[in-house]
Amino acid sequence: METPQIPAPLDVPAAIAARRSTKDFNSQGIDPELLQRILDLTTEAPSSWNLQPWRIVVVDDDATKEKLHQACFQQRQLLEAAVTLVFAVDVEAWQQDMAPIIDQAQTVGAWPPSYCESARQAIPGGQNALSKMGRLREYAIKDAMIAATHCVLAATSFGLQSTYMNGWQEEAVKQVIGAAGRDEIAIAVVIVLGYSDQVVSHPGRVPQRNTVFQGRLPEAGS
Amino acid sequence: METPQIPAPLDVPAAIAARRSTKDFNSQGIDPELLQRILDLTTEAPSSWNLQPWRIVVVDDDATKEKLHQACFQQRQLLEAAVTLVFAVDVEAWQQDMAPIIDQAQTVGAWPPSYCESARQAIPGGQNALSKMGRLREYAIKDAMIAATHCVLAATSFGLQSTYMNGWQEEAVKQVIGAAGRDEIAIAVVIVLGYSDQVVSHPGRVPQRNTVFQGRLPEAGS
């Protein structure tokens, strides 16, 4: 079989315009080299303190797809899409990950020594403060959403279709990916990727007067 | 004054490679036409049920910048960057926004009538379930993070520098944007945008064996 060429990527505005949440996929698979390129662009995402809390599970075998399908209210795109990526997060991993990440940033000269020194104090201080506020999960998920958006826009730039999915039962998804009962693992989002023959219409957006404001928000109820 | 031309945008992989969290900005302003283009690409982001819960506050006046600077632990990029965007969310707005969004999607033919009918039931059902689980805020913030990532990658594609900022006191930021005491408003992220003469080094990423997995997560502690 001839290896399909990876197409030249779309620019950012064109990728944003081309992206539509897609439910109907055809049977074309994703070239492994292209999938790896998309994963590389995904993990290039920035994160709080560069802690990279995302744990991305690649699902492309039929048995796991079927289990995910059940965990996601039997939405059919889980069975049809070539690949599903489960964006999980490990909200406690920063405790192990912090030191090597700081060391690396110092070694390559990206963070000055003084900044590295302050980070060694500030990261535990900040994370413990988030923990007390019950926000560790939220902050890890925020980072994972940046990575997921990198993933979707990169995939779109190479001609793939996708959907961000929130329709799943968290404990069931965790069980499928081998994280049943692990409180430190949370699910941020599930993304299906593949090729589609469907032309999806744009559902529109509300006027920006409802969502973009100069200097301050309008009063409640205005 | 001659209007600077908006440059041709970078492709998605190039924009991801070019993006570096930047703290030093020069005094060059952002062309209003370019800023509007970036905001248009930002609000093109998808969201759960297309509910678009983001409420984006554009801050470019010195008085408000100074107040934000105070609310963000006096980080200097708040004063130096040409524009700061506060990505807030309204976690209750879906109650008002749902009907016009469904009507619009049906009018343009993006959602079939049967899907619109089910959405009228499923959105309140889903949102009330999230509310019971204490997750309404998390889900609105997830949508806002997709929009914020659109914003940063679009801005990067046009030659701007940026930083996603989590270092702020939520109630103080809410006060600055006129949302003091409003429980339905949450802050997702603050983004500074501008031009920079700084060359920021890449701090590196952990190996993908730590963050990307085939089929399932490794055991805890492995």
C-alpha cells in the first residue's frame, strides 16, 4: 500500500474556519507518522509552570473503542472515528515531575537560576494553595484543554475531522483506560479524530456584543 | 500614521512552534483591525452545546491595566503588554442563551429539527446534572480554555507574543472587570498580547513516554 503523503498544513485562521464538530467518519485510517506529528504538536502546549499534567491515552483498537463507546453514552463516533484520544490529567503528578522539569529548564537556559530557585518554592506553595481551594483538578484540566485544542487545530490543519466530546461518564472512562478508583486521575475531554465525507454546517455564534466587552462586564441581567 | 499591514498568518505547526510564554513586551500597539480579527477567531471556538459561555474583557487602557496588575501579583507584563484579555465565564448564562442558539442552528440548517428538539431537553438535563455534581464552573472554563487557545495561536500566527496567566486572585480580577460578588462569574485565564524584542528559550517538555500512552494508563507509581 502506498503511504499517503501528509498534506501541507493550513494556516491558523484557515484551520479555525475549517474545523467543525464531526460525528460521521469514513473508514480511512490515520497515517501513523501523521498521528505522531499531531501528538508532538499536542504536547508542545504550554502549561502552568510547564508541569504538563496531561496523560493522553490513544485508543485505536476495536475492543477498547467498544468499551469507550459504552462509557460515552453509545455515541457512534467512538466506533467510527479512526482514533480516539482520552485527555486525562494527573492532578498529583507535579510532586514527582517538578524537579526534573525545573532542572531541564535551567540546563537549557530557558529559566534563569534565580527563577528556578524561586520556582522550587513557588510551585509547591501555589499547588498547595490550589489544593486548599479545591482547584487542583480545575487547573490541571485547564492545561489539558490547551493541549487538546493544539491537537484539534493541528489535526484540522492536516485535513482531519474531529469532535471535542463532553458526553461521557467519568468513572466509566477511567475504568476503560485503567484508572478505576484512582482519585488523582480526572478526565478533561475526549477527542475523536478521523476522516469524513460529511459536510457539517456551521451552527453560528452569538453576536460578540454578548461575549466580548471593553474594559468591564455589563451589569448582571443587562 | 501608516497603518501596519497584517502579515500572512503562520500555519498551525509553525504557530505552535513559534509560541513562547513571553514576559517582556515592547511599546508597539496592536492594530485594531488585527485585534478584531483575533477576537473573531477566538469566538469561533466550539463549546459544549455551542453555549459559548466565555465573557472576554478587553483591557487596553492604562488605568484598568494598573488595577489588573495589582490583581495579578504585580506581574509586570500586565503593564507592558499592549492588550490583556480576561477570559471570564458566565456559568448560568446557558439558561438565557440556549433558546436563541438552538433556534439559530435550526434556521441555518446546521442542526436537524429532531436534534434541536432533543437539545431543548438535553441541555437543561445535562447542565442540571453538572450543577448537582458541582461541575458547571469546570465545564464553562473548559470551553473558555478552547477559546483562549484559539486566541493565542491566532495571535501567534500574526506575529504577536503572548502568555497564558494563572497568577491572579480571582475575586480581585472579578472586581476589576466589574463582576465583584457575582457568583455566576468565574475567571478561566488571563492572556497578555503584544510585541516583544525578547527571544524566549524553549524550556523543554518531558518525554512522551510520561504523557502519551497506548490503550491505557500505566499503573499508579509505575
